[in-house]
Amino acid sequence: MSLSDIEKNFLYTYSSQLLQQDMLTNQLFGASKMGQDLRSLVLGGPVRAETFTNPFEEAISGQLRSDAGATRQASRNVGEAASMVGVARTDMATIADALEDMEDIIDKINTGELDENSAVVKADYDALLDKITGTISNSDYNGIALLDGSQWGTDQIDATGNVHIQSSKSGGFDVTFHNVDGYDWTVFDSADLVDAGDRATQLASVQSYLSDMSAIQDVYAGKEDSLQAQELHLQSQAQLLDQAAQMRKPSDPSYSMEQLLADLIIRESGTLFDSNG
């Protein structure tokens, strides 16, 4: 009885698959460690217990995890810078408010609502000045003086008011603070409130200083917003790097050498029967 073409084709395909598997198995049964493991697997001998690890995948995922850690630290550093500038902005607002109160006192003296000879009025004026100078000297973030240039020139802030922020593994940037102590605050004196001419000079000085302090406050507000945005951006980058590192890791950490070899044979030689046919 002769074979049909379909039967002949099946026998040919079946024989070819067996031959391919036999050739691949013989090749793997060589002197390599992989061949020894496969031989032990087939013959029932001892097989290495450790799992298979792709060194390239591990190296890449390790680098990604390292980059994620560095980026997260940079984010924390920038966040610290934003907090530092926020403290300076708040203190500048306190100074500006005090100057506005001093201006209000002078205006009320000029309109007759307050008595320029009153000891209470003079004491209030001097107290506002003390509040300003005290805020300047006490403006501090973790030991870093923010507004008093006489306290600069340390390892944390240089003599010109620059604080270096490490924002990446390779470098960073400087955040610069204003030396508000550099202004001459001795020009304000409650004794000058009595004379109309001296009072006019006091008012002009208060308004000039108020303009400068408000401008510095606005600068700090802009810096704070920018640094907060940068902090969030770096946090997002770190999360993306974490996800990338996770994706590069093997899907199954228990993937063994014998499983790898079995899958290798199936992939290279195919199965005896085509499950898709």
C-alpha cells in the first residue's frame, strides 16, 4: 500500500524535527557547562540549583536603579533649595510689612491722627525697626544665614551669598541670596519724626526701602516656584527610571538553567507537532 502525499509529508517533517533535535542535543552535549547541565537534566544527574541570570540585563537594570537613586537625591536637594528660598521670601515679607507700618505711622502724623511728640508713637516706630533688623540677623535655614551678609563666607554659603545645589551626578547650580544687612538701617530714627522736614526724609527713605524689599521678595517668590517645579520634574524622572529598571529585570527570578535549556531546544528545533496547524 503506497503512502499518500500527506502521509509522506508528515513522515518527512517528523523525521526532520527529530534529526534537528538530535543534532542540537549532540552539540549541547559537548564539553560546555551548558551541555553538562543538559546531560544531567536528561539522565537524571545533579543539576545546578542556581537560577539563570542575564548579566547584561542585570547590568542595565543596576545602572537604571543607580540613576533613579541619584535623580531622587537631586530632587531632595532641589526641594531643600526651594524650602530655603521660601524662608527667605517669608522673612522679606515680614520686613516689607514692617516698612509699610512705619510708612503708615508717618502718614498719620502728617494728617494729625498721631502726635509726633508721643513717646508711644516713637516707641512703636523704633519697635518696627528692631523687628526688621532682628528678622535680618535671624533669617536662617539649617544654620545658613539667608539675609545677613556679615554671616556669610562659610562652607554652606559663600561670601557673595551663593549656595550650591547638587542637582545631578555631574553638577548643579547656585542659589543666590540678597545681603539685606548691606542696607543702612540706621537712617530710620524716631527722633526725626518731630520735625516736618526730617519726617519727609524719613518717609522718602521708608518708601525707597519698601520698594527694594518688595522687589527682593518677588524675586524669591519666583525662585521658589521654579525650584518646586524642578523638584517635581526630578521626582517624575526618578519614577520613570524605577519603572525602566523593573522592566529590565527578568520576569521570573526563579527561571532556572534547565528551563532555559529546554526552552532553547524548543525554540531552535521546534515541537514535533505544529500546534498552530
